[in-house]
Amino acid sequence: KKGNYDHFMQKEIHEQPHSLTTTMRGRLRDNDVVLGGLKVHLKTIRHSRRIIFIGCGTSYNAALAARPFLEELSGIPVAMELASDLLDRQGPIYREDTAVFVSQSGETADTLLALEYALENGALCVGITNTVGSTLARKTHCGVHINAGCEIGVASTKAYTSQIVVMVMVALAIGADKISTQSKRDAIINALHDLPNQVSEVLKLDSEMKDLAESLIETQSLLVFGRGYNYATALEGALKVKEVALMHSEGMLAGEMKHGPLALVDETLPIIVIATRDACFSKQQSVIQQLHARKGRLIVMCSNGDVSSVCPSGSCRVIEVPQVADCLQPVINIVPLQLLAYHLTVLRGYDVDQPRNLAKSVTTQ
Ligand code: UD1
Ligand code: BG6
């Protein structure tokens, strides 16, 4: 079933133009989004006091990527909860809350326990899952299947990008009653139509990412700095490297750089800075300057044609990616990092599809 590919993770990375197409199939109209599973619940969601995203691992990161756009379109505060932490704290959940559970498998123990807890507390419970008939799909009040197709590699790749796209569509559906955001919504719907093509473009970086992996093969550690829409990309890129390449890697909020991480910067530690064009671009330019002043070993991800704006000295390595609508940029930006993690794993001789000590679905606490 791997076709021409050596590993499932590799196949699943490369099939993202297709999986994203199936995720959107039948759901995008000219200037509207139709999510059959949410239709009758949209009014209740719009009246919620708070939306809470709950998940684990990559699914949590996907929700984090979608959060800024959901806040922007709905005007409702969006809280983030790692399922285990919510359970540990027994954090407050109310009847006026909408709790959105994100899980590729729909069977992750902590996520399901958090669901039981939210149901007991009377919240509207929405599921976002890849698995029809899963416990999550059955026990939530309503939800959306991501329809990404079966994912076999333990490290989630295509489910991540499909989850983000579904949550962007959820935000579009929730915000559909607001005239003030209509033109933004139209622009995002157009951009969604073109997204699979742009993902095909960014996949052309495969051999460049293999070269980059070769240069990092002996590295002990790798940092990834992002912010805004791409804070999640930093966390998820680092998680991929950690999970499969068995290399220490941390995703960090660039806005926190001066509050600790800066102490780590030297000429040897590679740091990936995500600096594609969006409202945070100039702040990321200044982060790059500060890292450069401390002789950091920089790898900068920027929008096509922006090399001289992010690296005027010409001394950093640059990954150029296609620029898309800001809220969809995380879908593009994660792809080179998935490819990097994949190639690092192969070059370091580790098991790509079954990383040491990890399971595809963690069904016990
Ligand atoms: C549904 C059909 C799809 C068909 C389409 C045509 C299913 C699974 N989907 O897709 O085959 O082509 O209509 O109109 O039969 N749900 C939850 N929790 C979750 C996920 C989903 O309760 O975590 C519920 C939804 O609220 C909905 C149902 O499951 O009632 C199906 O969800 P989804 O597949 O996303 O709906 P459609 O896209 O309308
Ligand atoms: C496991 C997987 O840890 O569970 C991860 O190895 C995944 O890839 C996480 O992100 C959460 O799984 P799910 O199925 O709830 O999305």
C-alpha cells in the first residue's frame, strides 16, 4: 500500500494535495461553506461564552494553528486545553461553553475522558476526527469528519493539515452571519480552492529539505521559533523532529525569545525562524536581527522572493515557500518541516513509521 514510497510517513506527506482536496470536497461553495454536521448547531455555537479546543499532540497543535482565525471571525474567546492538563486541573467548563475535541483517531484516552467531563458539565461538545464511527464521533453532540483518508505513520502529517483546514472552515461557518468580515471570508474561500496546488508547489522542496537534513544529521538539538498564525507551526515542526528523528527539538514562541531561549544561542545550535509574510513579519525580522547579532546558526523560512528582506547579510540558510492567505499559511509552512523530519530520520537510521516508544493511538492514561 506504500506504492512508490519507502515509508507511510513519506507517502502521507506527499499525498497532502489529495487529502486536502477530499477534506474540502462538497463543503466549499462559491462564497459559502457547508458543514453538514454543524449546520443546526451554528446558532448555539455563536451564542457560546467561550470556545475551548481540547486535544493531545499534533491534534492540539492543529487547533492552536486555527485559533487566531476563529477568534478573528467569531469574536468569541477561544481557549486551548491539552486534554491531560484539563483533567489534572479539573478546569472549569460551563453550559455556555462550546468544547471542540480534536483527535485524528477519535480514540485517545485523555481526549475521551475530557469529553466525558465536558458532557457532565453541560457544554455543547463538537468532534473533529478522521475516524467515522470512533468513540469521539459517537459521543459528541455533533462534529466534522476530516476525511483525510487512513493515516498509518505514527507521526501525524496529512491529518494535521486536514484538521487545520476543517477548523478554518468551521470558523468560516461560525462567522457567516457577520457582514463586516464577508470580504475576508470570500478571500479565504478562494484561497482554500487553490490550497492543494500551493501544497504541491511546496512539496517540490523535498530534495532541498534532504540537503538541509544532511547538514543537521549530527546536531544534538534544534529550535524552531514562530509566532501568530505560525506559533503552532513551530511546535508541530519541533514535535515531528522529536518524534521520528529522535532529536531534541523545541518549538518556541518568538515573542518569548528574550525571556530565556536567547541564552542558548551560539554558533552551533541550529535555529529555524518562521518569517513568512503576515502581520507579525516585521517582528520576526527583528528576531532574526537579534539572533544574527549573537551569531546564531539561522535557517529562515520566508515567502517566495523575500530572501533579501529576511537575510540581508546573506549568511543564513533560507527556505522559500509559496505565500497564501495568512490563516492558511500554517498548512504550507509545516510541509518543509515534515520533509525535514522525515529525511533526518532516514539519514539517522531510525524507524520512520514506528518510532521508538510511541503508539499511533494512546488508548490508556
Ligand atoms: C455526510 C456523510 C457523507 C456524505 C455527506 C453528503 C457520513 C459519515 N458522512 O457528510 O458521507 O457524502 O453527508 O451530504 O455519513 N459527527 C459527530 N462527531 C464527530 C464527527 C461527526 O457527531 O466527531 C456527526 C456530524 O454532526 C454529522 C455526522 O457525524 O451528523 C457526519 O459528519 P460529517 O461526515 O462531517 O458530515 P457531512 O460532511 O455532512
Ligand atoms: C499519539 C500519536 O501520541 O497521539 C500522535 O503518536 C497524535 O501522532 C496523538 O498526535 C493524538 O492522537 P489523536 O488520534 O487524538 O489525534
